[in-house]
Amino acid sequence: MKKITKGAIAAGAAALLLVGGGGTFMSWNDDIGMEGNGINAGTLSLEAAEEGQWSLNGGPEFQDVSTVTIVPGDVLEFTQSVTIAATGDNIQGTLTLQDGSITGAGGPDSADAQLATALTEGAAYSVASTSGGLTGTDGVLSFSGEGTYEADLSVVLDFAFDSVDGQEAQNGTVDLSGVGLVLQQTDASQV
């Protein structure tokens, strides 16, 4: 019993020394602040310069596309001038046609959905840069570097003659209000 008692007393004394000694440990230290007042985040924006225009089969331009009744073989085109403003070190990005921007109100087998599918499959966009600095390949418009870029965009919805069979898509209605472009920053470190 003496050995157990002595061991318990020794363990208790060691614990007290560790706890009590922790507050008496001293070291010198110093710190220094970082120079500079802060950093600023850049910006990325896409603005329409004017209201866009529609045309059917290269005919006269109009604004209210809801007045048009298309048939297979028709091509709708939407044109608009836009400005891309990009600020920031290492800024770069892409401009693409918005996914799912052509929608039908009905179910998956409805005439609405069939018309939406046919138009989506024939959707494409092109760009004519009016300020330089923009490049386009494989349906993606790219820029690299800070600046303001101006471009004339064209979104083409081709209701290809062979895109439907029989009665498919007849009397279908689609919502084109979501047809648009997406400007997105890309990771400059991945180049």
C-alpha cells in the first residue's frame, strides 16, 4: 500500500507542477502589421446598348416576336449590341448562349416541348466585335484582360425543315423571353 500511496502522491504533485507551471512560462515575442490599406475586387458586367431586334428569314426587323407564327424551315434571328466591362488583374471570361433558355409550357411529349427542342437544337449565336479584343470559337466568345468590349450579337433560332416529323410541334408555343447570353468569368490560373 505504501508504494501505491507514494505513486499517487507523486502523480498528483506532477499534475500540480504542470498546471501551475503553465502560467509561469515566459518567452519574448513581437509582431508587425502588413503594409498596405487593402485590396479591391474587380467587376464583370454585360449591358445591352439598345433594345434588340428580331427578324424572320432575313426580313424586316421587329420587336414583338409573339406576333410570329413559324413553320419548319423558318429562321428567327435576334440582334443586339452589347458592352462587356471587365476590371481586375488577370480577368478573363466567356460569353455563351444561356442553357435552357427556350422553354415550352407543356409536358415532355407536348407540341410545346417538341417545338422547344427543335429550336434549341438549331440555336446558335455569332458575334461581330466592334472594339477588338474578343475572340470566338465553338460557340464561346472569349476575352482576356481588363477593358470595355463592344460587340454586335446575333442569336439564330433555326426551325430546321427536317427537325420534326408528321404532326410534331404543330400549334406548339414556346417562351423566348429567356433567350439570352451568359457572361461568366473563367479561372485565369487554369490557362
